[in-house]
Amino acid sequence: MPSKDPLPSKENALFKKILKSYELKQYRQGLKLAKLILSNQKFAEHGETLAMKGLILNCVSRKEEAYDHVRRGLRNDLTSHVCWHVFGLLQRSDRKYDEAIKAYRNALRWDKDNLQIMRDLSLLQIQMRDYDGYRETRQRLLELRPGQKASWIGYAISWHLLKDYDMALAVIEEFRKTLNPKPHDYEYSELVMYQCSVLEEAQRYQDVLQHLLKYEDVIVDKLYIEETRARVYQLQGDLSNSAAIYRRLLERNAENTAYYQGLEKCLQFDSIDDRLRIYSEVLAEQPRASVPKKLPLTFATGEMFKTMVDEYLRRNLRKGVPSLFTSLKPLYADDSKVHIIEELVVTYHATLISNKLFHPQDTMESNGGELEPPSTLLWTEAYLAQHFDYLEDYTKALEHINRVADSTPTLPELFMIKGRIYKHAGNIHEAYKALEEAQSLDTADRYINCVCAKYMLRNNMVKEAEAMCQKFTREGVAAADNLNEMQCMWYQTECAGAYARKQEWGNALRQCHQIDKHFTEITEDQFDFHTYCLRKLTLRSYVSLLRLEDVLRNHRFYFKTASIAIRIYLHLHRNPVGDEHTGKDSNPDNLSASELKKLKNKQRKAQKKAAEEKAAAEEAAKRQAAADKANKSSSADSESDSSKKADDLVPSKLERCTDPLEQAIRFLVPLQTLCPDNIQSHIFAFEIYSRKDKPLLMLKAIKGGIALGSADPRFHVCLVRFLKYVRSSENLSDSVRQVLEREMRPIYGDDTPESMNSAFLEKHKSSLPHRLAGAQAMYHMDQSTQSAALKLACDLDNSLTGVTIQNCTEVYESLTRGDLGPCSDSIESYKQSCHQQFPLASIFTPPTSEPLCNGSVKVEPESSNRNEQ
């Protein structure tokens, strides 16, 4: 439909040039042309010209002017599809996708067959996962352009995402009939394999096999054919055919663990000997393969296991494989296997020292006429160090690693093992020193560099860690900026944790928000693939991408980041940061001499910090000005816009936010949606909504934790607090109280908070974490029970279970936070008791001991998760 305000031929030609300038990103030219039209009083309010000028202004980062022009244009010509389309593009650039979709739909009301608007609409619909709307738009595009490949593929994928597999297959089949494949046609091959994946997802297994047989010649990826057949035969119950294919696959690749698992599932062995036979057969043909030597260790037992692990250990210790302990670590879940391994390796160690052989019964003849080289003893001691480290016998572990590191001080791997032992023992300062030594021995190894930087951050040495990373980042750019640009999230999560431990809340939150932006950018990057994958027919990867993006924030980096941010915002809600330069309570007349001195020091530091931030901002402005001058292009304007967004993350503003709980909810929502099986998500929800006094949302968090069947002691505290809140609250409305009582009865029954806590303590009286939770709940219910709660939490009886560095640290932090009231004497006595139990842990080290590198900071010991480096 033409505009209600058409331009004369001369101005219309100029308008077409504006469109061309926008497409070619010649924004200055476009603005000049728009000015020529709008300078004529007859067309000063021409809607479409105003809209296009606004669109170009948006591209050069003049957003306010852009919105003003586009809205004026829209008011002047509400029936113009151009104005509505431009308005949608502006909303899309601000990620207001719902508003952009409405604008596109309005544009289509006035030009229902506009292909470009429909393509843009379909992109937003798939981005927002509006599958029904996406199907309708793709159907209309197919009707208008049936000769385009993307029209058919997009329509088929829309049915696939709606799980209507029959329609999806029918559309693909109709499109496939129009194609004339060439030899080794990868795009046609991808299309055929996509059909197979849809058939398999629809559980039409016989059709999958027939399809593979029919189009085997045109599928380029022959490995896909074999793997799919093996998998589908197994799903059908045709185990013999599946087993035969898995055997062929093992001949092709004996290092693929999935092939062994598939073959074992097909053969359904009755005995261990039968299971061992397939590994022996593979080794007979491929004796150098490592996986068939390692996998039998997972199911062998007794003397058979001892014989096999003996051979495995000897071979790898002789070769000096640094990752030997890592490869055997899964076996440590079985105590009997741990005992066998320890017995063997201790024997190796003693015999290698005395006879230079592995076992007292070994002879020169049985050992091939040779003694073991000195390196074998070195790696045996290194293995013992890691073995005792895993068993939390840090004294023995350090004895072994120190002895071997002193004898061979040029091997970086030894110092990395030493650092890991100190980390597990709770002394992150010594851990970082060991990694620094390892890094100095091999400065070209990026992995060691990264681990060293990580340990520095664990030791709260942010500047030193940044300098360490600078060795491998781009020259001329600060390491922190370059790592942020590269979305190096492991560094930023560790950095956020370091700042949080140093109580630099603004800097910690800045890192958290930067990581959150990375996940948002990854989500936004989908736009590039919505059209690319349809054009290149990489359809299986495209569907996998869409499903990955749906659960993107389930990633451990986001969970860790969100946890740090939520804890900080909860702290800021209770203890808001005062004025930037003076602090919250700054009247000198009300302060003692020592407090006044502290205040002046704090003001001096704040002023210095403000000056540094100002200098950094000025330097960034200078760099940006230089870039603008050099480029004189639209890309420079775009970069200016992104740098302006980055400047929003000012630490001093972040830590002084007026709505910390709302900011915490922003990080909480993805955890509730994507991580409902993690109890910590529900604990965070309860903590936030209890502070917001939202009983129904508190109940939702409680029910979420109950649904998991969680016995987590931290969740018990939430249960008791919620029960006490409901029973003692007088401000609940009748309707809310009725809902709470009805929903709480299946959870609590007739329990009182006191009886519930007593039963909990009686059930878990020998567990340190549960005793801490019971003590916290006890003090929360009645503060007069402080002495009993402190005795319950601080008593490190020998009969207790769960007395680990991590759990003792949680008790210590709970005491220092005041969860059990003011108790300075108890804190010191508990710290001394823990120091006797864990002499290496820095957090329990008395002040008279050797100070840490950052003495004013409490360094938290690392988690006991052994899978983390």
C-alpha cells in the first residue's frame, strides 16, 4: 500500500538514495540527503523521511534524537509500513523484542506481502521462541517465495520445533525432491542427515534405517551412518546388529569410550570375564590403545583388579605420565580399590629406593635385564603425594612432594602438585607461591600461567594476577579489558570472588555484571545464525544451538557468578554503603580519636580511589576520541555506544544501588528457571523474599526445596525460620494465611519450630554441618539460648563426622557474621581448636604466625571439590 503522503519524483529519488545509503552504511551521506528533503517546508514533516533519518541517527549513537524523529514520523504517517518497520528496528536495537514484534505486525497491516519485514519478524519470533508465530510467518514467506531454499527449510524447522515431526518431514521431503545433488554435495548430505535426526526424535526407528539405506551414497559423513545405525538398532532391540556395528567402530577408533559402553549394553554380560574379553580382543589388535586398558579397572575387583592396576601403574610410572592420578581418580570412590592402589604404590616406592625395581620379588631378568630409571621413583613419589592429598593426609603428601621437588627443582608439574596440596589444605598463600615457581620454570606455558593467576586471585592478589595474565593478552591493552573482551569468564568469576573477600563490593559487582552481559551477548549472537544456518543447511547444529541457548544460564560460570552477586546484594541490603567520600556516619564530633583516625584513612582511600577512577575515565575518553578521529566511520560510533554502556558499570554506583534486593532477583530468576534441582537456588529465593516480606514467594521457595527431598542443613534453617515467621506474624491477611496453612500442613504437620529443630538435631547429632544449622535455628528462635547454640556449633568432638576444612570454615564465618550473636571469645577459642585440627589452613592461623601476603584480608579456603583445578 503506498504512503498517504507520497513524495514528488525529485524528492522520491532522494529518498531512495537515503535507503541505499543506509544499506551501504554511508550514514553521513544519508543524513545529508534527509536534510535536503526535510529543509523544504512542504516536506518538513514527511513521516518516512523523518523515520529514516531517525534510523540513521540511531546507527551513529544519537539515540534520543533517533527516537524523537521516528516517533514524529510515525505520528505524521501511521499508515506507512516504512515508519512502523523503522520503529521496530529501533526497538530491536534496544532489545525490546516484544515491542519490535508489535511494530512489525503493524507494518504488515499496511504492506502484508513485504518480504523484508516478514524476515525480520521471523527472526524476532524464533529469538523469543514464539514457535506458533514463527510457523505462520515462515508459511507466508513460503507462499510468496516458493523458489527460495530458506523458505522451505525455515517452514520445516518451524514444525520440527513445534514437535509436529510428520509435517516437518513432509515439508523437507517435498523440498528435497526439487534438488539435484552433485557428487560429495555437503549441503544435500546435511539435509538428508537432518531428516534422519527428525525421524529418530520422532522414534520412527525403522524409517531411520530405511532412510540411511536409501541415501547412504549421498551422505558424506560415513561415521554418522555407522553411529546412527548402531544406536537405532539398540533402541529397536536388535542387539546383535548393533553389537556388530560397535565392533567395527572400535576397529576404527579404539579410544572412544561410548563405543565400549554401547557394545557392553548390547552383549549384556553375565560375568566380569565376559566383559574383559572384548577389551582383550581390542588390545590384541591395537596394543597401543589406552582406553581398553583403563576401562576394565572400573569394574574389576579383588585380585583381578590388583593385577590389572599393577600393570597399569607400572607402565605409566615408567613412562612418566603426569596425568596418571587424574586418570585413576574415578576409582577412588571405592575404598577397597584405594587400599589396593596405596599398598602397591607404597611398595613401589620402598623397593625403588632399595633395589631400583617395582617389587621385592622382581629380578633383573623378569624386568627385561634393566633397572628402573631414576625418573620412575620421581613419578612414584609424585603419585603418592597426590594420593595422600586426596585422602586429606596433607602432611604425608607434602613430605613426598617436597622431597621430590628438592631433588628435581626444574620440573613444573611437581610445583603444580605442591600448589594443589596447599590449596586443599587451606593455605592458598603457599599454593600461589608454588604455582609462581612452576610458572617461572616454563613461562611459555599458558595453562600454568592461567592456574597461577587463578591461585593469585584466590589469594586476593588482583593486580598481580592481572600482571600475570598480561603475558598472554594483547599488547597495548590492559589485561582486564582484553580478558573481558574475550569473555574469559573463569578469570572474571575468580576476580569477583577476590573482590568480594576484600569487601570491595563495587568491583566485585562490576565483574558479575560483566559476566551477565557475556551471557546476554551469547544469546544475542543467535541472530547471526537464524539466517546463516538456513542458508548453509547446517540444520542439526542449528536446532542444537537453539536448545542450548534455552538453558544457557544453567552453566556453572553463571551459577557461581549469580551466587556471588546475590550474596553481595543481600549484604548491601543489610549494610548499605554510605556516602562515597565520607561514609555513612561521618560527624567528627561523635567519634573517638581512634575512630576519627580510621575515618580519615577511609576518606583518603576513597579520594584516591575516586581520583584513579576519574583518571581511568579520562584516559578512556582520550582513547575513544583518538579512535573517532582515526576512523571517522559508523563503526567508531558503534564502539562509542558500547563503551558508554561499559561506563555504566561504575563500582561506586553499583555498591550504592538503591534497590539491592531487586538486583539480586535479577540474578535469581535464571537460577529458579534453569537450576531448580540445585537446593542453593531455593535457599537464595527464600533469603531474598524473606527480606522483602513476601510470604507466598517464601512458601514457593520452601516447596521447591521440599520437592528435591533435600536434607541440606542450610535448608533446614529456612524451614524453621519460615514456620516461626508464619506462626508469629500478625500482619498476614486472612486469605494469605489460609493459603499458607493449607500448603504448609503436608510439610510441617503439627510441628512447632522448637520440636522440629530438636528432632533434626537428634537425627543428625554427629554431623558438624547439621549441628551448625541446628544452632543457627535455635538462636533465631530464642536468643537466650546463645550459650547452648555456641556449644553445639563450636564443639569439635572426635565422634563428629563432616569435620573438614570447608565445614569448619562455614562455622567460623557464621560466628564472625553474628549468626549466633556477639561471641568474640568463642570465635578465638574455636579458631584455636581448628588450628590444631588443620595446622596448614590460613584462615585458622594465629596472628603471631607468618602473615599472609594480604594480611588485612581473610582468605577463604577453597572448596573440597577435587574435580576443580
